[in-house]
Amino acid sequence: MSLFCSSSPSTSRPILSKLAPRQVLSFLYPVEFSRGTHSQARETRHRSPPPVASTSIGVEAWFIQSLTDVGNSHKHTRKPLRPTTFFAANRPKIPLRKRELRAVTFQRHQHTEDGVLEAPGEKDVDNGNDAVEELPPEPNRTREELLELVDQYDGIQHTDQRPVFELPPRNLPPNDGPDCTVSDEPDDELPPDYTWPADAETSIMLDELRTYIKESPVQAPEEIYEYYMSLPAPRAPYLPSQLRHSMLHHLAVVEKKDEHSMLRYLSVIDDIKRAAIPLTVSEWNSAISFVASYVHRITEVEVEAALQMWREMEQGSGIKGNEVTFNILFDAACKAGKFVLAEMVYKEMESRGHPADRFHHVSLIFYYGLKKNADAARAAYKAMVEAGEIVDTVVLNAMISALIRSSEPAAAENVYERMKKMHFGREQPELPPRDWKKRRVVNLSLKRLGKLSRTDLKLRERYQGESIVAPDLHTYRILINYSAVRAGDLDMTARLLDEMKLFGLGLHGALFLAVFRGFATHGGVRYSEWDESRLESVWRSLLRSIHSEVEDVQMSKWLVTWALYAFGKCAGKARAMSAWEEAREMWTDITEQELEFVLGNLRSVLDGPDFVAKKRDWLLAM
């Protein structure tokens, strides 16, 4: 099975060379790992196009070359799809990913006068001075209220100017789009039917899959994939068009993308490509999104893999990307720190005339937050409001995160306070949904409502008045990570945890992790509020939550690791060891990899300095 579903071996080699270090799908490429055999095949593959460059400059240069190749390929007649037999149809089971074990080390954080962490040796990114002034629209009440949520400064900070990117005009068709006409001729060709006739047993399997997708209240991707794998090989050709698209949609919609969900989806895509069945733009976009974001931290490896798949989509299959495609590539480049590439992707989207929607505006705010440019983030927020998009908790969370990254925590706290004020000032305030599927529906609905109300001021005010602006769990994760880990403000952390109750938010494992990181970072020193007694209180609260089976609170390797470091810093090595014994007793579903990871970090705690002994020696010397 080909991970990237290429119709020829040459398209998978560059991606494989990048993803192999991340231990992804080595079993799918047996020919790549048998260096002693198939020499002739290796010589043939060496004549394939060169792989993606691994340097930062090479990625941008390769992106430009891909645009040139795509432009040339669309000048010729599209080639028909041909099935590939490079990989076997039978696939082994998906193995658990063995992650690299790394020991965690700590050092005292350096703070600026504003109390914000300043990374050593970190250089500021060019904020850009190519902003273009924009005439403001006629003032209205909704616009003014939304702009007041975020501080807009006058003077040298030029917040009335646009960001570096000029957003593409709306309702503008792509420059190179086809001119479609409707013909009344009777000999017009119908879309080709790629479905194979199924025997009685296969028809029963297809009916079971169709029934599960339509009638099951859960529609778990794991179950859908099992139904699909029960079909006889080559599986994909037996799926009718409607059932195939519906199945791919449910496989693509997951709460959190990881290696398993990526393998499920791409294995089906591989079957479809081998059967020479064309994919839709949305299905290609889902595949690119999986490749780019299946890991927690996106690196150059995932960015290059996403670019390679995008190139195959446009150059190999003849399907041009839409605004969603470029937003996925832009988001991946931003999170990987490839800001030059991100600008190139955005400019390409602009040159093709794709309209900027709600997701593009939020991505721009996030982008400028990563660049630590608070003024540009404010300008991006202002441009979003003036474009008529509906502002909700997701947008304000992006703004809070951008301000904190830009060393403006006071401005971020102001946004948080105004969110609370606006929420409680409404007659019938609503809270953000906790279920991820409902959140997804809300986000898609806001995108559609923004388009509907763009030219109707009264309708826009109505929709904006009904939007949800209350802080959610993500809001508190951003603020508590700053207050506990970076600022070391225990009082602010306690206040934020207490205010969560106002919005019906319960405890979460990520919040416990942030608090333990605060103890591990700021505890163990003289006169620190992050002392042993408060740490014991947090630890007992965690154990009670796990014993009571509180939702979203479970033992994890990082949670336990930071707790052990916190105990080692504040209470000593002996207490850290006893804390591990308590955690191990309640952690019933720990895997071998997780156990090895935690024990490795426990060893570093026990082998490290004894902070409690140093504190005792200091007291005796007084």
C-alpha cells in the first residue's frame, strides 16, 4: 500500500525519505528497505524526479518549481488515470507507533520586565512594513462592539493598516477557471460509472456498510473501516459513488488526527487510486490535512509531505486546489515555522482569486501570533470584522494566543475580561458546546452565516448577537499555560481555575499538566508560593478525579512525568518515588512504551540534584 497513493513509485520516494525518520509506514515500503535486492528497480527509480530539498530555502524553491510544473501540466490534455500495482493489496495490521524516548530537563526561566518568557538567542522576525491603508466602512454598532473586544492603539503602532497579506477579493472566480456551458444536445456524456457488479455476498456487505453509516448514532471510523476491509479485494470498485463519498467523509471527520486515523484514510485512498477512480477536491484536501497534521508538532517533514501530495493532486491528477487546500498548506507551514513558505502559499491563493473566508482570517491571526507581531494580529482581526465575518470564541481565542505570544499578556487578559462581560451582558447567553462534533457544526455554520449576512447589516447584527463568545476550555488552557508556566503567577492560576465554574467547565488533564509544570519550573526556591503543601493539594485533587472517573482526566505519560519533576523539585526524591508508586497503582492501562518513557524521566529525577537537601542546608546555615 502506498502512503501517498501515487500512480508511480517516483512520487512516493521523496515523501518516504522524509517520513521514514518519524517511523511512519515502514512496512508499506518493503522495497525501500531491502537494499540487498531489487537492484534493477533501484536503478529505475533513481531516474525519477529528485526528492524535495530538506533545507528551508529548498522547500520554497521546490514550491515555486511545483507551481511552474502545475501550470505547464494544465496546458496539455489530462491523462487518464491508470491503476498501479506497485504495492500489494493486502495490508498488515496497523502497529502502534513507538515513540522516541527523551528525558526532560529544566532550567530557570528568564523574564522580561513584563513578566513574559524571553527565549535565549531568539531573534525577532521581520514584522513587515508593506502595509496598505484601507478606507474603513461606514460605522455600525456591531462593528464597534467587536473592535472594542481587542485593544486598538493609535500612534506608532499602525493598527489601522492591513497586514502584509492583502486578502483576496470576494466573489471573484479563479483566473484560470474553465468556461462551462450547458448543452441541450442529446449525446452529452454522463459521468462514468466506476462501480463493479457485486455478487450476493458482497451486496450484503455493502448493505451492512450503508446501513451502519445511515442509521448508527455513533458512526465510528474504526467500525466503518472494518466494514470496508471485509469487502473482497480490491474493495474500492465495489463501492457505489454515493456510498464511497459518504464513507470517505466519515473516515476524514475525527476528533484528533493521529497516525491510526491517517493510515485508515490513506489506505482507502490508495485502493481508490489503484482502481483508477478519481477523487474529489474535498477528498484530496482531507488526505493533505492528514499528512500535514497527524503529529502533535508539525515539522518540515510533514510540510514537505503535504506539498508533495498537493503536487500530485494538481499535476498528477489534474485537480486544482481550492481555498481550503491552500489554507491547509498555509496552516502547516505556519506551525512548522516556515514563514516564508507560508507567505508564498498565501500569495499563490491570492493570485488564483480564491476568496478569503472565516478560516483564512483566523489563520492570519494565528500566523502573526507565531511571528510575535501583535499589531499585525490586531490588523488581521480588524480586517476580519470589517469583512463581515462573525466573531466567536474561536476567533477571540486566536487573538488571546497571538497577544500572549507577542509578549502582551495584559492585552490578552483584557480580551478575556471583555469576553466575560459580553457573555453575561446578553439576555440569553449560550455556552460553547463541549462535544467536538457540535463544535465542528458550529464552525461550519458560522462560515455559511458569514457569507449570507455579508451584504445585510441587520442580518449580520442578528447572527453576531447569537454567536457564542463565552470562554471555553481552550481559552483557559491558553491563559493557565501562561500564568502557571511562563509567568509563575499562582494567584492568577487559582483565579482562572475558579472562574471556570462560571461557564460550566470541569477539570481537564491538560490543566493539571500545566499546574505541575508551574511547580516544576518555579518551585523549590526560597520564598516561592509554589511549595510542597500546595503541590500535595493539587496531586490529591488529581487522584480523586481519576478515581471518580471524571471525564477528560486520565493518567498520561506527560502528566505523570511533570508531576514527578514537580515533586522532585518541591518535596524531594523520596516523595517523587512514592508519587510514582501511587500513580502506577491507578494507571491500569499503561503501555510498555509509556512505562519506559516515564521510568526514563524518573531516573533523571532521582539522579539529579536534591533541591530539598539544598534548601535544608540553607536553613541550617542561617
